[in-house]
Amino acid sequence: MALASKVARGAVWSAVRIAGNQVTSFLVFMTLTRLLAPEEIGLMALAAAVIDLSGPLTRAGFPESLIQREDANELQADTCFWTTLLLSTLMAGLVVALAPFAASAFDAPLLAPVLQVSSVILPLVALGATHEARLTRDFGHKALAMRGLVANVFGGAVGLGMGFLGYGVWSLVGQRIVSTIASVVFAWWSYRWLPKLRFSRVEFSRMTRFGVHMVGISFLGTLNGRILDFLLGYFVGAAAVGHVRVASRCLDMVTQFTITPLMSVTLPAFSRLQGDPQAFERGFRRMVRTCALVTFPAYLGLASVADDLLPLLFGAHWAISATVLKILCLGVVPATLHAFTWTGIVAVGKSDRAALGSLINVTFAALTVALAAPFGPLAAVAANVARSYVGLPIGFRFLRFHTGVKAWPLVTSTLLPLGSAVVMAASVWLVKGATAEFPAVLRLACMIATGALVYTSVMWTLGQRIVIEMRDVWQRAAAK
């Protein structure tokens, strides 16, 4: 229970960080979508995808190694810092050199300079990666929360200013660069540690053995999330990427509030339980059940109000994104059940197996989306969601074989939240029909209020024990 309280406290502060980050960045993004064309949003999405894919290669899994190792020391931290900084600088140079080829492949000439300027983000992130890892290991999520909020306020202010001055896609580039700089400065201020100019070949070798698989896991996980952007950009064009990006940005915000706070504490938490298989399985199942309590109503609720919400937030010209969003939300079941699968496998020291599972997953995704992308964004999104369901048994097999966590108890622990969320979604659809003549804002308010009331009532009636247990854990965490 001490670890559960610490995990919950870390998740609470992670949620605070994410709330600040997401609210500020989403408001900026919402404003900029009214100033920019879909092609410009799509261009930045492609550039961000390249930078995000380069990130795991520059980290080399070293920061994650600091979190996972029980005997992490100062020499390992120094080795981690200088290694990631060197790799990120080299990767930035590679991005600059290859940017014209990427622009040619996507038939988007402006992509080259956008990529070249954005490449500076890679070494900037590396400057704060070791500090962030050490904060995470110590469950320093309060400091991380403040860091993220400060970074997003500065970045958002710059992005909005550039957007209103007519800088187009460069407003998005400026926002991300300034946000990264502010994040690094605050990370150094929060964790008062200065790296020494030293490097250990022994520690480098040890961290590399762990990190090489973490690189694969992080890279493949990022590619899995960006495969739609790349293939739609190649087969259809930047405008299609822009429409999908607006939809996925809405879903990302919900994900950041529901899954990410828990994911941010799972590696250190599961790592502490790796020596006790029974405690590990109980902790894993509880984490998935906690996740399900919020993801199912959030995703299905978002799908229910998408047609009204997106035009209101972004404008009528983004209406097609609402259909994309509804399809994306249907992937909530595999997203919830496998939210912690690969992290759990990594926590027991099987990072190579997690990397293999991620490779299988992303290969399946690439083939599926590549076949569907020529038929348009809706077909590609639907195919991507369908393959996530087909891949469920593969993830369960990896999880059982390497951690001992059984699939069926995991599934049954989420049935009540899923059923409650389905009832909630049905009630929202009934209200949607009954309020068809209402003003958009009032209609949305009625649907959201109904959904919250129905889901809470059903869960309290049928799963009171679960709700009370979760409430007590979070209250203890908040009290500390």
C-alpha cells in the first residue's frame, strides 16, 4: 500500500502536469487551426513525426535505464548525459542533411526548411533528459508538473504571437522550440545536478545492453502512433494529414488525461515489484482496471459528441475530422488492455521481448494502413483501429509468457467500466436526438452532463467497492 500511495501521488501530479500542458497547448492549437490551412497543420505533423521518431534513437534508452536500475549512481548519470547529448547532435545533423529528400518524397517543398529548423529540438531535449529521468525515478512528478506548465505557457505565447502575425506553419515550429527550451531550463532548476565531464565504458556497456531494446520499443511505439501521418502524407497529401491530426489531437488530449498519468509511474512502480510475481500481477491488474475506469467513458463519450464538438472548437471546415475522431475512439479496448503491456515486460528485465512484440505490432500496422491509405483517410483510420483488435491475442501472449499476468482476469477487471460506458454512450445518443434543435453549446452541455451522470450512477450502483477503493487510494495520495 505504501507503493500504491506513492504511485497514486505520482499519478496525481502527473495528471496536474498533463492538465496544464494539455489545456494550454490545446487552446493554442485550437486557435491556430482557425488561422492555418489543413496543409500547414499537416506539414508540421509530418515534421513533428520525423523529430519524434528521431528522439528514441538519440536517447538510446539510457534515461530509461537510470529509472529501471535499482543501483543507479552518479557515474551512470554522467555517462547517460554525455551519450544522449552526442547522439542527439549527430541525429540533428542527419535530419538537416536528409530533409530535402523527405520533402521530395512527400511532394512538399516547405517540409525541408521546417524539418531543418525543427532539428534543433533534438539536442535541446537531450540536455534535460537525464534530469527528467532522475526526477521520475524519485517520483518527482510535482517538479515535472511545474516544468511542463511553464514550458507550455512560454511556447504557447510565442506560437500565438507568430500565428496572429501571419507566420503560418512557422508559428507551430516556434511554439515547439521555445517550449522545449523552457522545459530544459526548468528541469535543470528542479533537479540541481551538474554532470561531470567523465564517461564510463563499463556503465556505457551495461546501459547499452538495456537501452538497445528500449530504443526499439520507444521507436516502434512512436512509429505506431505516427504511421497514419506518414502513409497518408505519402499516398494522399498533407491536407489529409492535417484533418487526421486535428482528430488525433483531440484524442491525444483525452489520452493524456486518462492513460498517460498512470503510464508515467508504471516503470518505476513495476520495477519495484519484479521480484514478487503475485504482487506484480495484482499491481498490473489494478493499474489496468484504474485505467479502464476513465478511458472507457472518456473515449466513448468523446465519440458521442464529436460531430458537435469539433466544428465548434475548430470551425466548420474541420467537420471531416469528427468522423475520423469517432473511428479512432473505437480503439479504446485494445488501448486500455495493452496500455502497460510493454512497460510491464520491460520492468521485469525483458526489454528485448518487449521490443520484439512492438516490432510485430508496428509491422502489422504498417501493412494494414498501407493497404488502406490509397482509399483515403477514413479507410486508413478504420484499418488501423481494426488491426489493434486483431493484435490483442499477440500482446496477451507476450504478457503471460514474460510476466505471468493472465489475460482473462485482466479482461474481466474491465468489463464493468466498459458496460457502464456503453450505457452512458447510449444515453448520450438519446439526448443528442432529443436536443437536435438546441444551440450547439447548450446541446453539448446537455450531452456531457447526461453522460457524466449516467456513468457515475451505473458505476456506483454496480461497482461501489471498486469506486471506494480507488477513491481511498487517491485521497491518501492527495493528502501527502
